[in-house]
Amino acid sequence: MNIDFEKTDGLVPVIIQDVQTLEVLMLGYMNQEAWTKTQAEGKVTFYSRSKSRLWTKGEESGNFLYVKETHIDCDNDTILIKATPVGPTCHTGSRSCFKTNFNQNFIFELEKIIGDRYDNPTEESYVNKLRKKGLNKIAQKVGEEGVETVIAALNETDVDFVNESSDLVFHLLVLLREKGKTLADIGVNLEGRHR
């Protein structure tokens, strides 16, 4: 990828986006050296304008940003990095440097939480209890929640409908994880159908 560092006096803006939730986490700047180091190490390194040196995000806090995808804009002077954050991104302790609502992305965070429950099971976890019952029980639970969602849509309040729909989506996320699939797989499939 050819980035035009000269167009902006050697520094280009870099937008960091959570690869899973798509939330914009922060904005920083890179020079050629920071870009090269980021590509080589797989961790985001910026050029700190205030310290006049390279700065790897997380070098003091341990809250690294692991690079998953990089994209260059159409003018070759801005970088978009989709990353997996370790801990909060902002120095204030917030997950993002921007004060945006998180609820629109929470379904992706929930998918990550379910994955963590699979990878690090605990006895008290509902996901773990459901997982122990196996694929048939998980699939059956999705069916039950689907029926309850239909009943709520036809005969109950909007609050009941939203609650039942939430139960359905939660159990579908567990089923997706059980089958080794993700919301991204569903998104790609739906996008393909749209064409």
C-alpha cells in the first residue's frame, strides 16, 4: 500500500476501529517509521506529536491495539486500522476516546462475551450450562424463543415483544458459536443475497 506521507508533512491521520463492534476507538498519527513498525509487529504504533517520538499504544498500560485489517483511503493519505483492543483504548479508561453510545454495537460485544464464556467456562455461566446440554438443546431453545417471539408480536405488549426478541437473538448467538459461525458470516451471506 502506497501512503502519501509527503502530502501532509510526513504525518497521516490514522483512524482506529474495533474490528468486531466497528466502533471508532481513537484517532492518531503515523509517519513512515510508525507505519512500518505497525506492519512488522502487528500492534498499532503512532508518532506522538507531543513527545516527538514513536509511541506504541499500550506500551505503558498494556492496552495494546492488535492489527487485524488495514485500509488506505482513496487519496492515499489516511489510514483505517481495524484492531482488536486489549482493555480500554482511551487514557481516561473509556473503551473509546469518543463519547458515543455503545448500545448500537452491543450485539457484537455480546457475541464476544459468549465466545469468552466458551473459551473460559465457569460453573455459574448460563452459556456454559447451555453448552453442556449440547447442540440439540441449544437449537431447541432457539426454536422455543422463536415461538415465544411470534406469540409476543401477535398478542402481547411491545415490551414483551422486545424481551422475547432479545431472548431469541441471545440464544441464536449461542447457537452460532456452537456451530463455529459468527455474525460476520451472517452479514456476508445477507450482503450476497442483497446483490
